[in-house]
Amino acid sequence: APEQPSAPAASASQSGGCAVAGGRMTDTRRRVKVYTLNEDRQWDDRGTGHVSSCYVERLKGMSLLVRAESDGSLLLESKINPNTAYQKQQDTLIVWSEAENYDLALSFQEKAGCDEIWEKICQVQGKDPSVDITQDLVDESEEERFDDMSSPGLELPSCELSRLEEIAELVASSLPSPLRREKLALALENEGYIKKLLEIFHVCEDLENIEGLHHLYEIIKGIFLLNRTALFEVMFSEECIMDVIGCLEYDPSLSQSRKHREFLTKTAKFKEVIPISDPELKQKIHQTYRVQYIQDMVLPTPSVFEENMLSTLHSFIFFNKVEIVGMLQEDEKFLTDLFAQLTDEATDEEKRQELVNFLKEFCAFSQTLQPQNRDAFFKTLSNMGILPALEVILGMDDAQVRSAATDIFSYLVEYNPSMVREFVMQEAQQNDDDILLINLIIEHMICDTDPELGGAVLLMGLLRTLVDPENMLATANKTEKTEFLGFFYKHCMHVLTAPLLANTTEDKPSKDDFQTAQLLALILELLTFCVEHHTYHIKNYIINKDILRRVLVLMASKHAFLALCALRFKRKIIGLKDEFYNRYIMKSFLFEPVVKAFLNNGSRYNLMNSAIIEMFEFIRVEDIKSLTAHVIENYWKALEDVDYVQTFKGLKLRFEQQRERQDNPKLDSMRSILRNHRYRRDARTLEDEEEMWFNTDEDDMEDGEAVVPPSDKPKNDEDIMDPISKFMERKKLKESEEKEVLLKTNLSGRQSPSFKLSFSSGTKSNLTSQSSASNLPGSPGSPGSPGSPGSPGSVSKSTSQMAAITTK
């Protein structure tokens, strides 16, 4: 629908003498945009103005006038015709057809203005303003309804050359009324009227009577809009269809007639790739092609109201296609010959191309079938040996044939991936890896000559479907996932990764052009999918073949999208938190390319910067101890100056906490004592337990106190002072860092690079009651409430007495 007018601009000029209910022409209620529908079915804006309704002597009736707000010129003058179907849409839009192929719309700024004009239109047509369309069967006036009841049928003028104009007017006047449309359709059916009209068409053509031919165009087009299957069956019969197309060549709006019949009889050639013995099937194919041609090429673009009037035409084509697929499917000789010729080496290239194109179109037709019929269709093709045939075709040199075969393969994979998997596993027992169907698909993906890799993207999607465990079946005897993935990693994975391995033998990609980078990005996308879904198969492959090290070479690519693909692959691996992967990463020092890329990126605030920081942040938040230690021990010097985020300092803090726990087991024992007396029932992480313990309200304690139940206090306080004071020092340091970071945040959403951490020397902290850990996100430092075994936030009797422990 047309857009709504924008906010009002300057005031409009006054109406030329028309009465405007509810105010002057400057009233924004009457401000409208005028639209007309062009040939491409797009709305053209004809200008903004103010609408009014008044009696126009010249038009002999009430009319809608729109005057431009810029200069007062007349944008629209339209008589409100009693029989025109006006339609109100979306509360602010009125749409109607003014004449043949000329649709108009008024888009109001305000609903009130739309309602006023709508009431005026309904008043002229004698309709209730509550309706959304003025011409409808249920809304016809009592007088019209009485007329329709009194006349049982519609009487057509005699079919003569001299009365063509009268017939055209009758057809046009019947279209707006559903009841009259129904009667006209019945009259046309009963009297064999269409054939008589087509006889007159021949007379008009012989006499070169252009006016008569123009009337016949209007009549035949109107009959199409009656939307009746019975009429279509007559019009699309073998004896009538070419004459119907002939009538539609003489469009009055065109200066010259179109040559549709010439195209259909001389240019368009019907190719029988395999002889069709059934004459009914052959006739159905011809008919479907011609009707499709009428719909797509001959009939003018339907207007707003005509669009739904051609629904039966769409259905006619749809059911024809279903019938054709069914008849071909039942003809076993036809399909047997088709597959025999497809795989026969003696078949010449041109013939094979035609056969493959036919099969592709055949599969495309099958998409119109109901699910159960489609199952039967693909089962028939499978039994006929479509997959071995495709394997032969994909091995050929002709690019067009291979492209069509790929399209057919995509229909099969989308329909039933398990059928394809079963076939490739069976053929692996007899054939070499090089000629396996899946390997042929991978090779076509790798060798795609399209600069944008359109074919490769399609093939990668098919491979992903085939290796997706979500659509694999599990039965009592066997698991498809185990069997197929075992086969894929043994026979196919080396073909998929070959371009990656060939391009990453040095410290940087040996080929770094755009097309190669796109291909490697596609391969990495599939490998990343495998990491997420294939567990041990991909893990063994990555570790044994040192795949991650080779992938990270691509971090040095000049194409940012490829470097990010490599980083995403590593991030997916780290996200699994699998110690096998972690040991492999540490042993091969596989953070080095990432750190190098981070440093080379410098101070640029881009996706690369954010993605690398996010990876390290994940390691810190998830407390992956082995990777934390590895990063700090090997790369701390390179990262210690990065202070616009606290990620790396947070990692260092984690690392120091780990070291202290290892060096001083007393801290662990103290933590265990505290945990045992919190009456914990749920399994919390180590950090959560520590934070809950120190999460106390400042009001409940004085400075320098800590909450320790007297019964839990060891005999020798000095034994536990050192580890606890160190622990609290770290907690307070972390909290102060978070506060300072928030204060230093600049407008761009990043922390200021000039921010430095300040350490005070020679002081030791007191154990205080300030909460440091259980704060809500985004509110660091806010005090929490002490928990208890009874109700959270209250203090039980067992903990009511506090002991103060102060460190000097």
C-alpha cells in the first residue's frame, strides 16, 4: 500500500468553491497524497494536496477533487461512480480503479479525514460506511437484489460483429458485482459463446477490423477475470487456445499488436528428449506451457482488484503440473530409457544436456506435489538409480550439465539426506575415494569458477545438511551418526581440508586472493560446524592433523573476514572447555598467532579487537585454569599494558589466585571449613562460595571486622591470618579496579587507554564487611545482604555473635 503522508508542510491553498465539511482546506484531516499504480505494480506519488467532495457540473455528479498544497492546481478530479468498487484499507487509505489499467489511491494524513470522505462515497453509492469495500454481494442495494431475483439469468446479445461493443460493455459492467459475474459465467458456458466469439475473431482479422479486435481483447480479458474453471477448460482446449492468445495480441493500449502466436509456433520448440507415447500426456504438457505463457507474458499486470480474480488460473496450472508428474512417474518405460541414456557413454553431449535439463525440470515440478506424493516421486527416482546417474554426470567436463546435476542433487538432499548417506556409504565399499559422490561434490565446490562462489555456497549448504547429526536416524541395530561420520572422516575429510592445508604451509597464507579467501572461509565455516556437532571425530582429526595451527596461519590474511573465520574456529574449540583441546593448544603454543594479530591490530576499535578480547574474557569468566596459566606465563609481557579493558589484568588475578592456592593449602582448608558451615545444598562454584561468605552488609559490622562464627574459629588465629588477608587484598583490588574502570569510561563506550592501575605500597588491608562479589551486574560495589541457613537476608542465632579479626 502507498506510504502515509509525512507531517504537514505549509498550509494548502483554498478549494475552488467546493464545500468542505468540518473546516477549511488547510485542515490537516483532509491532507492527502495521490497515488497511481504504474505498469510495474509500483505506486507513483502524484503529489500532496487537500481533498474535497462537491457536485461537478461537467461530470454530472458528486466528485472527489484534490488541489495541490503548493500552488492550488488540480491533482485529481474523479466522479464518484455508483458502480465503482471503492476499498478502504488500514484506516487511512482509499483505493479504486478509475478506468482500465488505471488504479488510484488517496493516502490520508489522519483517520478522521479518511472517514469523512469514505462516508461521502458510501452516501453517493447508498452503502453503509461501516463496510471496507463498497461493491460486494452482501452490500448490494435492495433494488439491485430485487432485480437480480426477478431475472433468473443474464441474457447475452447475439454474437455478431456489429454487437461486439455492446458485449464488451456488458462484460465490463458485470465484473464489479459477484452475482452478475456468476450469471455472466453461466450464460457463457450454456450457450457455447466463447467459440462463437473466436469465430468472429477470425472474421475481424481477415477484414483487419482493428476496432472489433480491440473489443474482443476486452471481452476475452474480462472472461479471464470471471475466474471460472469451466470457462478455462473451453478456452485452453487444443482447438481454442491459440485463438484466445490471438485475441490477447490486440491490446488497445499498445500501438502495435504483439506476435505471441508467432513466438509459440515458430520460436518455442517442444523437445522430446525421450519419446512420449501417451498422447494425453503430450497434450497436457503443451497446454501447461501455453497457459503458463498466457499468465506470465500475455495477460496485462492485474490491478489491485483483479489480482484475486486470477486465482483459478494459478490453480489450473498447478494441478496440470501435478498431473504431468504423476503420468510420467507411472510410465516405467519412459523413466528407464531416461536413466539408461543419461549414464550411457555413447550418448552425445548435447543429448545428455537435454536429458539432465529435463530431469531438473521434472524435479522442480515435483515441488508442487503433496508430501505423500513427493515421497512416492523420490522413491521412484531412487529405485531407478538417480544417485549413480548423478555420480556419472558430475564426473563429466560439461559445466552446464554439472550445474544442472547439482540442482537435482540439492532436491534429493533436501528431501531425504539419509537416502543420500546410505548410498555413499555403500559405494565406498566398491569405489576409490576419488570418485565417491560426496568427494565429487566437494571438488566442484573447491573448483567453482564463479568469482562470488555462488555454486560453492550452495554445495557447502548441502554438505552441512549431510553431516548434520540432527537429521540422522538411530535404530535398534545401528546408529547412522556413528557409521556415516566414521565414513566421512575416513574417506572425505582430507578432500575438504586439502585447500586449507595446501595454503598454510608457511607463516602466512601462500595464496591470499579474494576468491581463495572466500573458499577457505566456507571450509572453515563447515569445520566450525563440525567442532560444535561431531565431538570425538573432529577432535581426533584436528589434533592428529594439527589443523588448528594451520587454520591460525590465516590470522595473517589481508582479508579481515577470513582472519575472523579462523578466530571463530578457535573460539568454538575453546568454548567446549575440553582439556584434550586445551593441552593441544598449550603444547603447540597456539595463542601466539592470536596475540600477534591482536598486537598488529593496534589501537583500532574493530571486530577483530573485540573478538580477541571476548575470547580471553571467556577464559577468565569460565576460569579455565590451564589456559589462564598458559596465557599469563607466556604472553603476559605482551598484554600487560592493555588497560582499556580489565580482561588481561583479571586473567593475571585469576592466575595469582591459582598460584596462591597451590602454594598455600591452608587457604583451601579454610574455605572448606567456611563452606561446610554455610549449610549449602546446591553445588556452587568455588568463587560463588567465597563471594557469598564475604557478602555482608556494612551496617551489620564495624570497620575491620569479618563474619566468622565463634564455633568455627580455629584456636590459633595467626595460622589463618596470612592467606585470608591476601585473599581480601585481592578482592578489594578487583573491586577498586571495577569502580575506576566505570568512572573512566569515555563516550564511545570504551575505557580510556590512558587509564593506569595505581597500587599503594606498604599498606595492608583490614578485613572489612564491604561486599565485593555478589553485586548485581552493572552495579559494582553495592552492598549485599548476609545469607543464612534459615531465610536469606536474616541472621540466625548461631551467627548472631560476631568476632572481630583485624590485621595489622
